[in-house]
Amino acid sequence: MQYQNTRRISSFILLGLLLLGAALVSGCSKEEAKETPKSPELVPVLTGTLTIAGSTSVQPFSEVLAEKFMAENQRVKVNVQGGGSSQGIEAAISGAANIGASSRDLKTEEKSKVVDTKIALDGIAIVVNPANTMKSLKTEEVRNIYMGNIKNWKELGGPDAPITVVSREDGSGTREAFTTLIMDKKDIIKTAIIQNSTGAVRTTVAGDKNAIGYISLANLNNEIKAVEIDGVAATVDNVKTGIYKVQRPFLYVTKEAPTGLAKVFMDFVLSPEGQKIMVEEGAISIK
């Protein structure tokens, strides 16, 4: 009798342990089910090729942005080309480029053909050689230099030396902005040295102590010197506040509202990360 009681008790204990184990396994399975998504969504991988063409002032920014974008999206290729703002706008219209880059406002006849997106601001610095003693010029003095009415630095209180006038080519966004903001649409003297890029203007002025030129504020370095215009220095803060009047937008343009890879890239440029890159490279954030 005692043996049977012992067997009965052992059976109850074993049954209890089995039920407890089953409960624990069931509980663990439920917890795992909670932690593991039933049908995780796959993140689409960006692929394709994007071409950006246009302003040589915007080009260095586009190149840095493209490198970062491609590093984060390794199946995407972004080609960046120069050529000038007008060429970039035409490339966007014709489909030769997915995105055109412009460093000037759109002309009236262009506004109906493309969609523009402002990606940054830029000042245009009027630059001279560091050896030049001039520190400040008035807008009308710069205009008269570029019209050929002022030919010698001594007329402005500088050294007795002929002024070497350096300008950008027709179609350049920097030239378009300079002509609008400084020249009041007046013609630039035909004897001006014409250069086809911001870098070429900078190099020419750096190599001629009597030269004057104009370049993107973002491209200033210690090889040249920016003069004040109407008593205001060409600085980021002065552009942002509007005190420095010689400024222009950096634009991306597309034939239609941007879609697909072009939109993803432009969203990246306008993101905090993209705008931070623009600022680090010398442009002025629109955020």
C-alpha cells in the first residue's frame, strides 16, 4: 500500500513538472514571437546614374555632395560636370542632364521651362591681388572700372598702375549676377581678360598685382583679397543678413518637378546633412 502511494505521488510530481515545462516553453515562444517581426519590409536599394551639369561655382559643392551620396548608396553613380549656368539650364531642358546647376536667378524665358530649387546662397566677392593697397570700393567705382571709365588705380587713391580687368565668359552665372548686381546691365569693357571658370579668375588675379576680378565668396583663399563694397565686407554673416548686396542663389533645376533618383539626391542636399556639407565647403545654408 505504501508503495502504491509513493508511485501515485511520484506520478503527480512528474505530471506537474511536465505541465510547468510546457508552460515555460509556450511563454518563451510568445515572447520570441513578439520580438521577431512576422514579415519585415525590405528597404529598397537605390540604383542608377545621375548627371549634374552647369555652373562652375556650384560644381565643387556638387562633387562633394555626390561623393557622400555615392558612399551611402554604393549602387548609384553621380556624374558632375561644369559648363556654366546657361549650359546647365539648357542641359536640364534638353535632357542631357538630370539636374542643371545655376549660380544665378532664372531669366523670365527660362522660368516656364524648368523647375528650380534653391540649395544655398553665395556672395560674389570683388577681388584684387594681396599686394594691392585698396581695401574698399564703391559699387559705382567697380562699375566704372569694368566699363573702362577708370583705368588706373591712382584714380581711386591706389598706386600709379593700369588696372587689369578680369571677367567671366558669357553664359557664366557669376557674370550674369555681376552684370545685374554691379553693372546695372551695362557692358563690360571689351579689353577685359575673359576666363571660363572661377578658378581661372582667381589664378589670374593672384598672378597680377594690378588685377581686379570677381568670384564666388565660397572660393576665396589667401592668394587673393576681397575688397569691401560700399563699406561692407564680403562675409557669410553679411550675406545672410542682406547687408552685403552682391549675392546670388545656388540653384538646381530640372525639366519637371524632380522625381526618382534626382529627387532623392536633392532631398539629401536639402537635408541637415547636405546643408552641413554646403556650409563646410563655403556656401551659405538656406536653412
